[in-house]
Amino acid sequence: MKDIKFYSSLATAMGDFVTLKRMGGFDYTSKARHLRLFDTFLCEHRYDQKLITRNIVEVYSEHITKLSQNSRLKMLSAVAS
């Protein structure tokens, strides 16, 4: 499993979450990649909060509207985990 690096204000929490999932026996590679895309989005939007707000999830949801419904669901489910 390749470690995925996170860089946003939520980087530590995201990294710890992925580690916890993997310690629990989950592969979590695909969802970690989706979480990394959200992390990139947070960096691009200069998000500096330590908690995920409803507003940022709504903005992210709008950001990914051009993707297929299945892709959007996968990406949002990684954020909601």
C-alpha cells in the first residue's frame, strides 16, 4: 500500500483516519485517493478550518458536478466516512 500524503488544514486528521482504517483491516486505497482529491480541493480553496463544515462540502459537491453520478457518490462518501 502506497502512503498518500495530505496537505490541507485537515492533513493530520485525514492521515490518521486512513491509518486507522488500514489498521482495522480495510484496504482503503481507493477511498484514500478520493480523500486526497478532497484535500487538494481544500488547499486550492485555502480552507483553514480544523473541521469539515456543511458549507465546504456543498461547495465541493458543486465543484464535482461534471463527474458521473457514481463518481460523485464515491468521492462524497470518502468525505462523509
